[in-house]
Amino acid sequence: MGHLIQHMAPAEKARLSTEPIPANEIVTGFLLRSGVVSGWEGLQVEAFRDVERNQPCALLRMDHLSPNVLLCLFEGEARSFRIHEYPEVLHFGVDVSPTPPHPLTKSFRYVVDSGGGKAGEQVPDSVARPIDIQNYMRSETRVVRMNDLAAAMKDELAETIHYDGAFTSAEFALEMVEGVEAVNFVVEEKAP
């Protein structure tokens, strides 16, 4: 309130000193202390009124209190939060199995709407098993033979989801692109 309190009537000044100001809205948020705050440049934070993440909350404030501490406040009662890298950070990538010998694989995406799957969605592993990237690497190196990998992907998609269209650099990019890393948090409801 600052200097404005000097211009208030004495009764208003007395009320402010004894009664809390009533809140007109609900504000929720979090304080995050993590190396992620400094490690992920352009860190993005979203909050949602529902667990399914369909009803976004407006961001009111996002401040870096220190290199590793982030304060975020949102309008409304947030039930879930998503923290992720800046969305333009897309790259090609493969999946590394957590079990030894840690094979490199790549799951497929639908190139077009097909068999209940929408273009861009993951093809279930039961329909098209992930491709083993190590079969398409130059011996004794970590260099992928891209032409051979693209041809194998085209053949697998033709066989499993019956895709018979062109398999250009656009379709190959759709299969190889990796989205940004994200972490989702859900606020648990307390039992009455």
C-alpha cells in the first residue's frame, strides 16, 4: 500500500491495522528448489485446475529467487503442474533401455490417421515393435546409417499399419523427433 495509507481516513487506517484484508481470489503455487531451475534454460511452468490438464490456470508470477529457487503463483486452485523445457527444444533421439545391455530403440508414430490412431500419435508396441537402432549403426562407432534406418522404418510402417504413402524427410523427421522433457505433479486431495 505504501504512501497511499497516508491518504486514508482514520477509521480505514484502524481497520487495516486490526483486520486482515479479505482475499477476493484463490491463488496457488509452489516454491521449487532444484538444479533444474538453473539447468533448464527457459524453464516453462504450467498449472491446471484439473488432474487431466484440460483447464489451465493463469500464471500470476514467476520469479527466480536465486539461481536454484523458483517461485510460481497461479490464479485459481491448481490441482496439477507441469514443468518442462522450452518447447522449441526439439531434436532427433532414440530410447535407451534401462535394462542391460541397454539397447537403443525407437518407437513409431502414425504418419497418417490409421486404424484408430491419429497422425503423430505413438503406435502401440503391440502393433509395431520399436526398431533396434543398433542394427543400423556403422560398426565400432555410434554413427547411424540414416538411409538404411529410413528404409527400414518405411518397410515396418508399410507392414504394420499399412502405410503406402511417400516416406520423405518429413515422415522420417516425424518418426525421429523427440519432444521436450517434462515433469508432472498432482496435488493429492485430503480425505475429509
